[in-house]
Amino acid sequence: MIEFLSVYGENWSTWQPPMVSAIWVTLALTFCAYILALAIGLLVALGRMSNSAMLRAICKGYVEFTRGVPTLVILFLIYFGLPGFGIVFDAFWAGVIGLGIGMGGYIAEVFRSGLQAIHFGQREAALAVGMTPFQSFRYIMLPLAIRIVLPPMLNMLILILKDSSLCALITAPELMLFAKDLASTTFLPMHLYLLVGVVYLALSLPMSLVARRVEARMQAGMSR
Amino acid sequence: MAEPLLKVENLHKSFGSLEVLKGIDLELAKGEKIALIGPSGCGKSTCLRCVNFLEIPNQGHIYLDGELFGQKKVGDQYSQMSEKELARQRATIGMVFQGFYLWPHLNVRDNVAIAQIKVNGMAKSEANDLAMDMLKKVHMDHKSEEFPERLSGGQQQRVAIARALAQRPKLLLFDEPTSALDPELVGEVLNTIHELADEGRAMMLVTHEIAFAREVADRVVFMDGGGIAEQGPAKDIIDNPQNPRLQSFLGQMLERN
């Protein structure tokens, strides 16, 4: 055991600097992809509830696509497939777009369930005081939906953090690639994968703590 | 007779193949209070909801203060208004729902003030003052900082009434305002509506509270099967009904109470 741990001590000075920069890349990937997924998700959720049958069908198709196609396939399509059509993204942005698209469908479903959980009377009351449909969405429906979907949305953030490790396979310089590259040169895979496992856990734990807090507060608010 | 405040002309409304309103004609004078009564499914709520275009009529027209409501007329052609224009007209009619529908993310004062800020562009402090005045009217000013979830049904409905009053509406619509309340809470809401009626506000009230309708309304309209079966001064209609359907309806309502 001591022998196992002492390896970390011996290598820390060479492992630590690239690991820290890889952590920053992982965090940046996660947050950029999350913001993209939220934007896609909100638009698709609205599209699925629109009056236009075609828009509804397109958005439903998108949701089914992201449900059925693995994120890794989407990442490969973007990073390796699109350059064949002259569309080239670097590994980081290919990762952001792939993760964003992959998670956008799930986020759309969360938004949709949140909006549908609101009684239609809330919207009618907003229309009755003279709000336009847009104002009733902006000032009434959206704030209400966000209250409902906040806990599952925070869980989505954790899922994206974990899925960001897939971007190692398209060479985004993130945490998993750091471990993979180093493992292949040092022949210490157990040490390195254990290390990044702990780092992922350390990054996601505060997020899930916040999620649980928010959830408890929401439930307290609902049952008041 | 002076021009009516509200004129409902040949109103038809269907849901799919079900014709709910089969040609309603109705007028309401300034300051007049009418109660719509009738059995479930007779179309009284639908009629009320057509007045502010929460339901879009299939046929017929609504005029408020002489102005065509929810529609535009070009030549002889009627067409639907834009959402923006419709919203502006809706702001002049207050509506109180059976289910209250206060917005749970806003406190009581903001529930009353928000439309004045966001729709009418009123300054926040002015809207808050207005909200407090309206809450005083319904005796809810002491709860202005509370959130709706913490109020009883009767209190929520009184706040919903204040929200409608803050619109300084030409007309108030009440859609079964006490039907979702526990029996012991009905009184406080009816008292509030009674006080507003005494101020000479024009209102249209869908209700099952026959005694209340008799006391507060100037006129009672009995609807049956999507049409108006009988109407007249409240006391005449309720104490001395002519239509046999109305007689049996009132009989049932008396039995129930």
C-alpha cells in the first residue's frame, strides 16, 4: 500500500502541472457544452410544443436521435466526419458541440416536462391581465418551469462532466487524455486512472451537493 | 338607453363537433352586474371566457365600450387581431378564475403589481403603491410579502381579485370564484365581491351561489343547452321563475344547499 502510494509522491512534480491544465480544459468543456445544451434544449422544448406540425416533428426527431445515438458517435461524426465536407473544428470545439448536441435532447425533455407541469390556468391568468403570449412565457411560465427543472438540470451538468471524458478519443486535451497519454508512457495505468477517477469525483461532488440542496429547498417551497 | 358597456352579438362556440354556445346575445350597461346561472355544461363559463377571448368564438362579435373586441373589421370582413392588440384589449377586462391561479414564484404584492410594470410600463414604486391600495380593498394588505402557497384558498382568491382590480378594468369577469373553496371560506370572498358590486363596478359573474346572485346581481341570465333560456331582474327570476327548466334547476340548487 505504502509502496503503491509512494509512486504518486515520486511523480507528483511531473504529473501535477499537466493535470491542472487538463482539469481546466475539462471544466471549460463541461460548462461550454452545458450552455449549448441548455440553449438547444429550451428551443427544442418550445419547438415540440409549437403549433407547427413540421417543427414538432423535427424537434421530436432530434430528441429521438440524441436518445438513440451514442454521444461518442456524435463526437466522431463531428471531429472525423465533418472535415470530409470541409467543416473543421478543433478538438475542443468539436467536443463542446458534440456534447451539447448529445445532451440537448435530454435537456429538452426536462424543459418540456417542467413546462407541462405548470397548470394552463397560470398562463391564462397572465393573458387575462394583458400579457402577450411572449410576456406570459418570459415573466410567468419560464420562471415557474426553471423552479421545477433546476434539480434535474444540475444533474445534467454532472452527466456532461462525466461524458466530457469521451472527448479524449477525439484528442481534446482534457483530463482523460492526460491520463491515457501518461499511462501509455509510464506504464502506470492503475495509478493514473485512479487519480483521474478521484478528480472527477471531487469535481462532481460539490455539484451534486448543490443539486441536492436545491432539490430540498424546492420541495420545502412546494409543500409549504 | 345609453350605449351598453358590453355587447355580445350572436356568439357561437364549438369544441370539435360539440356546439357549446348556439348564438348568445347579451348586453351589459355601465355599472351593471349580471349573474350567469345554469346547469353544468350549459356554456356559461365558455360564454364568459369568450368575452375576453380566452376562448376564440367561432362566430359572433364582442363589443366593449363600443369597440370591437379581439377582431378587426376591414370592409365587411372580420379578422382576428394580432396577439399584441388583443393583449392590450384584454388588459381592460379583469378576470377572476375558479382556481385563483396566483403565480407561485411571486409574492402577493408582486402578483398584483407585475402586469402594471411589465404590461403598462408603470414605474415599480407606483405599481407597488397601486398594488397595496388594491390589497387594502380586499383586506389582504397585511399579507403583501407572503407567497401564495402560504395563504388559504379564500385569501388567494381575494389576492386574485386585487390583481384584477389593479388593471383598473372597465369590466370584471368572475368564473365560479367560490367553487374551489372550502365552504367556510366562501363567505369572505363573497363579501369582497359584494363590496366591489356596491362600488358600482360592472361585472359578469358565473356562479352556483343562487342566493348571492339574487342579492348582488341586477340581472340574472339563465343559460341552458348553449342558449339563454330566461333573463330578467335578479329577484324576479329567482323568486318567480317562468321557464320550467329554470324552475327545476332552482329546485335542485335549493335542495343541495
